[in-house]
Amino acid sequence: MDILTIAIAKGRLGKKGLELFKDTEYEIIMEEDSRKLVYNNANKKINFIFVKPCDVVTYVEKGVADLGIVGKDTILEDNKDIYEVLDLGFGKCRFVVAGFEDQNLVKKNEVLTIATNYPSYVESVFKDRGQLVEIIKLGGAVELAPLMGLSEVIVDIVETGNTLRDNGLVVLEELDTISARLIVNKASYRFKYSEIKKIEKVLGGV
Amino acid sequence: MQFRNILEELEVTKFKKGIEREMENFFEDMGFSIIEPRVFEDYDDFIRSNSRWDSSKTVKVLGGDSRIYILRPDITTNILSQIFSKWEGEPPLKVYYNSKVYRNESRGKILQNYQMGVESLGDDISKADGEIVEMAMSVMSNLGEPYILEMGSTKYLDGFFREINLNLQDEIEIRNLISKKNSDSLKTKLKSLKLENTILDKILDMQGDMKEVLDMARAYEMNEEMKGALDSLERVKELFIHKDIIGKVKLDLSMVPDLGYYDGIIFKGYCLGVPTKILSGGRYDKWTKKYGVKVAAIGFMIDMDLVTRIRIKGEK
């Protein structure tokens, strides 16, 4: 029987994902505070690798991992050639355009500046709108950009909206909804079809 | 592939040419003639007839006449426009090519990709289906590694969508979910449209052993188009059984083609340990209409960079 490899995003999302395997044949025992990045399941059914969220999709597309658990935000940004077989239902949040209350998203003959962690996604959203945009890629704390005059609006993922509120920003438009997804490499899907179907059943989805 | 050592590079090039020659001989034995695609294409013409193509990925060149040209990003459409300007649809044509395509990749790099492929035009449909699919199988088996040919037909789903009156937006969304094999989001979507008791709810189960899937799919047949799709797959199945290669084929009626031009049998070849498809192809009769004559047309394309890499690994 083939051993599967699954790439999991380090951090909150990955922890939640790992919980789904608890008390199943795929369970792994992790040592507290370990920095180990690869874990083999005791039944030799599955390997877990822990990578940065933005790398999960790459690992799966390149076939190093057969499967991956990652947020829809990363999938939308990367737009890679993979199957996205399950909506796992946790890690729910939303892509939004946010800015100061009176900010207009339609500016005739003028460029709208947008700060974001997700430049490709923003480009695809604004592509068909006829609005000229300048996208400024940031690594984090995107909310700071309008406050400091770096951009007029931001596109970011929002769970509760607290960070926005605390910084005097409001949601100007709601975009795609986000949650954790199970993704699969297309070749692995064919070669390890029954094993992957079994994992789908274990994880269940929404 | 990039090399630091010229001897190593010559060695690999020689090996690669050997594979190409082997494949060219095979295609010629099967009655196919070589055709040379043009290097440059008119940018406007190409974008007009290939609206799904990402135009930013094409490599542009400015001609002396101040027109914009592109280095060919695709070979099939390139040779079709060559052929149809000089051919009326008869007699049947069988051609193969051995060429490169050019694309802009991220960070401004221009990527060259070696491709070989065959196109069979104007031939009897069931005869050509069998011939082309069998050739694809033989290319895959020559890799010397375990492989799977994934096969489907666009006409099965198309036929079903013709039966129900769905607005285009919903249809696109459903097709998109099917193409991602996203079973649970598909279920939710179908429920909202009250389509949960249709074939769409079962379509992702229609993958696997050819015989089992065909038997299952027959039960949901609703019109001539769907029946035609299954009949043509049935004929190919008989051929595979006859040649004793049926075990290497997986039927997948939920296959949604990457390119919009296919109608009929479609297939992709995967090799164990390689993350992307080695070859892909299918029938595209309807697409030929845009060149003035509608003829039967089927073919496939092979990624020669991947084939070379797999064969070199196998040698070592």
C-alpha cells in the first residue's frame, strides 16, 4: 500500500487540521515544542510535513506532498493546477476591501491604491472593473497602510473585524469567503485514488 | 534543463534526439507526416481566436511592419490555421510535429518547452478515436515506468447540461466545482438549485474502472449526445480489452478539459512519480468550424521535456 504525504500549514490552521486526524488510523503523536518538520504515522499510512502556509500549495503542485491542508486565501492567490476536494469548514473568514468610511472604490480617471498581502488575487478581482489600480504588496499589518497614507484602501482577510475597527477602518466591500481546504496533486489523485478517497471520508468536510 | 558541463549537455541532447527519432519513426510507421509550425503568429489573430489564452504569457515581437507578432504559444492551433488555408477537408490528413512553444513565465523569463504531437483530421471518427488513443498508450508504455491514462468525454456532461435549463453563471460554477473534484461544495450548490437528485450528484463517483463506470453511467443516459459519448468510450474499451491494456486506463466522466475546444473523447497520461501530465489530447471536431469546414479531428500533445527527464532517470 502506498504511503501518503500530506503538507500542513504551520500555525493555527494546521493545528486545527491535525485535530481532524485524532483517533483515526492516521493519527500522529507530536512531542511538545518540537521543531521537527516531518512526522511519520505509526501505522505507516501517512507522512505529515509542516511548512509555511504559502508553501503548502507549491509542495502539492510539485507532487512532493500528495495532499495539503491550506486556507482558500492562499489557493486564490496562487492559482495553481491542483484539485481542491474538500471544504473543511474551519478557519472561516472573508476577503474584504477596507478603508476609511468615505472612501469611494470607483475613481474615474484616477488610480486607486491598494495595499495587500495578496497581489495576484487583488489583480484578478479588479481586472474586469475598468478601475485603474496600483497594488502595493506588504508582508503584514496591512491595516497600517491607509493610516500612514501609503494606500487608499486595503484588501485583506477579516475574521471578526476587530483589527479594522481598532484602526478606524470599515469594510467597503465583501469579496470571497475563505475556509480551510483539502487539496490534492492531480497525478497523486489518479495513482492513489482509493487512499485519497479514504482520507476524504475521514476528514468529512462540512 | 541547464548544464555546467558541455560533455554532459551533449550526452543528454544526444539521448533526447534518440527519443525523438524513435517517436518520429513510430508516427511515420502509423502513416503520419511531419509538419513544421510557423514560429511567428499575428498577435491580434491569435488573441481573437483563442480568447481563453492568457495574453500576458505570450512572447511578443515587433515586426518591421509595426505589427505585433508572438512566438507560437501553442502548436495545434498554429498548424490548423496553416492546414485549413490549403485544404478542403478531404482526403483525411494525418500529421505530426516536433517543435517548441514559447511562453512568458513569472519573473520575466521566457520558457521554451519541447512538444511533439499528432493530429488526425477528416478520418472516420471511431477508427481515429481508436488509433489515436492506442498511440497515446504506446507513448506512455515506452516511458518504462508505471502509468495511467485518464479518459473521459466532454459530451456526457454537455449532453446533460442541454437537458436542464440552467443559467450560464450557475453552469460555469458547477463545471468549475466538478473540475476541482470539490464534492461537498458541489453538493451544497446542487441543493441550492434543487439539482441534488440528478446525475451531477453522482458525477464525481463516475471515476475508476472503465467497465464499472460505463455501467453506472448508462443508467443516467438521457439523450443521444450522452449515449454517443458512452458508445464511443465503449468502443475504445473493447479495443483496450483486446490489446490487454485495460488495466492502465481509468475512466473519469467528471473530467473537464483545460482547453475549451474539445468535444468528445479527452485523455491525459500520468506517470508514477511525476506531478504533472505527460500527454493530453482529445477530439475537437466543433473547433474546426472556425476554419470554414467542420471535419472530424482528434490529436494529442506530448511534453518532451518531461519524457526526456523520465527516460534519463530510467537509464541510470
